[in-house]
Amino acid sequence: MCRTNYEALTRASSFLEANNREQGVARFLLQHVLGKSYSQLMQDLYEDISTEDFETFWSYVEEHATGRPFQYIIGQETFYDRNFLVNEHVLIPRPETEELIEEVKKRTKKLFRAQFTPKVADIGTGSGAIAITIKKEIPAANVTATDISHEALEVAKQNAQRLEAKIIFKQGDLLAPIANEKWDIVLSNPPYIGNEEAEFMTDTVLDFEPHLALFAEENGLQLYRKMAEQLPQMMNIPSFIGFEIGYAQGPAVQKMLQTAFPTATVEIVKDINQKNRFVFCTIDE
């Protein structure tokens, strides 16, 4: 038993390091247990920690040492400054995907007139992070989110309710639930990891995050190909498509969309780490 928050944090950090986990996770877990922000924890670092809080904290630390992501342990992750519920039925939102939101906001403002109410689809929504964030950041947008997983949609619906975002949710494979409609913006961060890459993945991802949301056939490109083949009949003019991709998939996905939309502008966009992260297809003629 540790007496202060500082002692608990120090012990946990050392324990995680010894188990080949990131030391910094200890702070996130302690903040969650104590209900404190980072600044509050730093101010209260030498305050006493109760036996109950320490036991809860230490159980979380031991659980994370097994490889279980801390976001699943505490049941949430922050995305674009909002807290999203997560569990093993959905992928944990990544910081890189926040850059997708920035690109969408920028391109929406550039392509559409000020009072326009874009019709937006998020394909493979998972936790709903993209769809809900778009609705919160572009309130005029009419947003529909799809996922093949019923369990994932239940998580997304909870997040939409908690964050007061009006989203239409539809269950089905890729574009199937929305194929008979026309769209102004179609977004997707689909499964894009090739099965052959599994051996190189960390156990925290491979053993705990849903494989349905991670892996795709054709070296991870199958779902991009399917969407590129179907989208020409579904897009308004003007409109745009935004895909998040694996860092090596840019040229292949760009070629698929350029073939599907010969007169469109198809761009590979790098993330903050200068890795290929998104492909955008702008249809304006």
C-alpha cells in the first residue's frame, strides 16, 4: 500500500516499465481513478491516497501489464477534446484521425457555399468518433453512420446520445445501407491492415482490439477497392471522399479513386509525422 499519490504513481510506473509497458499510462489510470485532470493531479501529488482508490488503481495497473489497452480498462478515450466510450467491440480512436476532421472542415468550407447543409456518410463508424465529431464541428451537416457490427453501432449510439449529436445509424456492410442515396461527403477509416502484417503488430492491438475492424484482404486494400467501385453512382457534384489509409497504401488507393473518377482531383495527404495518412477525392465537374 502506498501512502501518497506520488508513491502510487512511482510504483506503478516502475511496475509497467518492468512489464514492457509505457510508464505514462500509470498517470492516465490514476487520473481516472481520482477523477482529476493532469494539473489537479500535479497539484495534489503528495496528498494521501485512500486504500480503496489505491486498490482500484493497482488492479487497473496489473490489468494493463497483461497488455489490455488502458482505454478499454477505463472505458473511454479522448478524441478531438471529447470523451468517447470504447470497449472491445470498437477500435480505440487514434490521434492521427483527428487530422481527418481538420481536413474535412477545411475542404467543406472551400467546396460548399456558406449556408449549405452537406449530406455526410461515415462508413465503418466504430465508436462513432468521426461521425459525431463532424456533426459537432459542422452542425449544419446531416450525418449518417454505418457499420457491419451491431455491437459497434450500440457503442456509437451511446456516444451520440452522450454528446448530443443527431446521427442516423444504419447497420450493414460498407456502402450497402446507403447505396440508394446521393452524398456530398463520404468518409471512411476502414480496416486496412493486411493479414500478413499481424506478426508485426503489438499484443495490445492484436490480442484486444476487434479484428473485424483491423484486417482486410488484398493486402489491406479490399475495402477501398469495393468503395471506389461503388461510389461513382452515389456522389453529388460537387462532393468529396476522404479515406484514412495505411502509410504505404497512398498510391494504390489514389489510383483506385482516379480510375473511378477520371476528372476528379485525387490527393494523398500526409499527417503531422509526414507519413501518408489520407486520400481525398474532390469531384467538382
